[in-house]
Amino acid sequence: MISVYSVAQIRGVEAQEISKRGEATLMKQAASELASSATKMLAETPGTEPDFVVGLIGPGNNGGDGLYALAELQQQNISTLALQYGEQVHAEAVAAYTQAGGTLTDFADGQSELANASLVIDAIYGLGYRTGSPLPTLPARARVLACDVPSGLNPETGEAEDNVLRAERTVTFGGLKSGLLTLDAPLVTGEISVADLDFDFSSIAPATSLVDEAAARELLDQHRSWRDAGRHKYQRGVLGLIAGSELYPGAAQLTAKAAVSCGVGMLRTHVPEAVQSLIAVSVPESVPLDDDQIKEALSSSRRHLHGKGAKISAWAIGPGLDGRTPPTGAIAEVFASRQPAVIDASGLEVVPTGPSEQPRVLTPHAKELQMLLGRAGVKVTPDEISQDPVRWTRWAALSYNAVVLLKGPTTYIVAPNGSSLVVSNSAPELATAGSGDVLTGILGYLLSDSSLTGTQGARTVPNRRIMELAACAAVIHGNLGRVTAQDGTVSASRLIENLPKVMKSFGF
């Protein structure tokens, strides 16, 4: 996992490193990382014309980083041009660049050269950007490499100006900044690479940790048991699904199909009769589950949380439930159990607040989080949630004694003790009806597998493990969106078609 820090934390460590190593040393180290990324981007799209890199150079150290990077490119016989954007530039960096054969000119005089650039390096503001600062206009198809932070993006809040310089790639220095993961940031940073510059964060606790695809695969490998080999279907995981209504019959089917496509050992479905007839056709692997069987399964689970004796090992509750109809009484008994559960959609309207022995994951989007907090007596607006998502997700996790996964372009996962993880690989194509139902099926499967939850013979699943599996589900979901988008438009049904292939890539 990658540690994520606030801007204040980054600035504090940066000041210490400058005092130890000197500003010029750090600047040249950062510039080398930037130049390396530039050469990689140029190599990705070789053309018939010689490479030509234009740097947008602002005041301060960010502009200095850009100039030193252009100097390195000049030394590699790559043609460059530096456009000064602002009243002053870093004097020592200008000297190094001109000594390498580069030319610095005013932006207004050289702006036309942007149309000829193979690559544009945005080194205008970095951490120094302030809302309302002037920004240049670039050609529509310009390939942009951002130096530390894209210009026009607030590095603390993640809020972007309408004319932000959207980057294809961002090289950020020292450590990953929380503002690069929030609000508009995922839409404007492009691929983020972290040049740590050997900063020493040993005495600082990160604000959160990023779970990327490599980290998710590592977590899943850590949690898998050697007992996987030779397991029968009950040990592989039995998921109980409480979902669906005559008004929303499709959501239950999507969650059911997703769980089966992931490889769940058995799926038991507690749905209205009209929905059950549809599921019997669309998901013939599923087995109906009535109220009496739920009580029997819960009784069994009190003796064996997972493994041979448990008839249900985890629950998925909520997709397609009609909020206008009182839920089945069996839901309350499930909430009172110690079996892990993922709760989504209308299930969030009935999940109890306060102390609970059940390890559960709530999966709201911002509007649903507002509703959850309102039920707990906390008034907040969606805008306030988007400005500080970790804070409000933490409130909900504490209020419901549950792991809370806040869905969005960036996914935040927070445990009741306040610890948090973040996932930022969500594909924009996932913003489609039914996508959340697919996520519920994926997470339900992971929670049902005792090999992953580590609860064979145990009484409950630790919240840390629940939080990590929720993050893994979000990563798988994001990867699924990108894989599906490669072949055309994305729908929930097409996501499910690709699930077996994606799950296999994560070791299932």
C-alpha cells in the first residue's frame, strides 16, 4: 500500500530535507524523475517528426524543477523550449537550462509553439497554486506531463478550475498527496507516479493509505489459506442474498449473477416470489432461502461461523429492496448475528445504528451517506461530504460501528476505529445503473470465503480484515470497468460477463 499525506505533512518533511540536503540537490533529483517520465511518454508514441518538448515555467521551485528537467532532455538531444509564465523564474535553473542549449522565452511570444509540441511539461504552480490564479489555454489534444500537481488543481482539496491543465501523467514529489485523490483530481491528474526523493516520513503517520492493484493482489495473497485446495462448496463460501422487489427486480439478479461469476460456492436467495421466478431462470445456480431457513442458518452460524457447519457464511443485503415496503423480519435477525455482511441501497435505510457484534460493510454513495448520517443525528450536505469525505465517512463508521465504503471516483473505506484506506482506480465508465449491485456481489463473495476472512473456527471477522477486503473489492470493480470499456460501452450486464476473466487475473 502507498502512504498518503496531507499537503501540510509534505511541506513539513520537505523543509527538513532542504535543511539537510539543500534546495538545489532536491530540485535536481525531482527534475531527473520528471525528465525520465517525459522520455517514457515520448517513447510511448513515436512519430516521424523529431521530439519537441515545451515546458510551461512558472515562478518558484516548481518552475525550477521544470527547467532542470528540460536541461536534462536537452542533454539527451531532445529539442525543447521553455515558456515563462509569470513575472519571474528560478535564476539558477535558468542558467542550467541555457547552458544546456535551451531557450527561454515569454509565454505570449512562444505560445504558438504549443501546437507543435510532442509533449507539454506543466511546471507552473505545483503546490503553490491558489484558486483564481491565471492559467494558460493549451491545444485541445496536447499531451501534458504535470510537475507535482496539475496547474489549476487545488492540492489540498482536489477541487479543479474549469480550465485546469488536465494531465496525461503526473509526477508528484516527496509523497502521495491526499488532494490528488479527492473531488475532481482523479479526472485531471492522469496516471500518478510518486517520486519519493528519499523523504523521511518515519515519524509521521500517513493521513490514509492507497490500495492500488498491486497492493490488492498482495493483500489477497496474504489472506488466502493453503486450505483452499480440496475445499467443498460450503467451505468455498455460501452467500445469503436478501434483495429485490417487484418494483426493482433487476438489482437482485445483477448481484446474484456477480456473486456466481466470482466463484461463490453457493448462493442462497431471499427475494420476493416474483423475483425468485426470474432468478431461477437467470441464475439457475441459486437456491431459494425462506425465513425459517434463515433462522436455521443463523442458529448454525452461532456454532460454526464459517466452515463445515455453517449454512450461510456471509450476507449481501439491500440491492433492489423497495424502501416503501417494510423489509422482511429476517433482516433484523441477520443484523443481530456475527456473520459478515455487505449492506447497500435500501438496506442502508434499515441497518441499525449503535453497537453491533456483526462485522459489516456499508456501501453508500454521497447522497446515501448523507441519509445514514441524518439517521444518526448528524446533519451534513453532499457538498460538505465531497469537501472532506474521510471525515464524514469516519463519522458514519463510528455511528454504525461498521466499516463504511464511500463510493465515487475515489473510494474511501473507513473502519470504526478511524483507520482508513483509499482506492482511486475507479473507471468513469462505472457510473452506470447496476454497477453498484455488481460491487455488492463481488464484496459479498469475498466476505463469504473463510479462506479470505480468516475465520475458520473464530467468532468474528476483524474490522481490519473487513476493511482490506472491501478495498480489494473496489480495486477489482475498478479494474473490471476498464477491462469492459476496452471492448465498447459499459453496462452492468457487460461487467458481469467479464468478471470471471478479471477475477482470474487476481488469482481466483
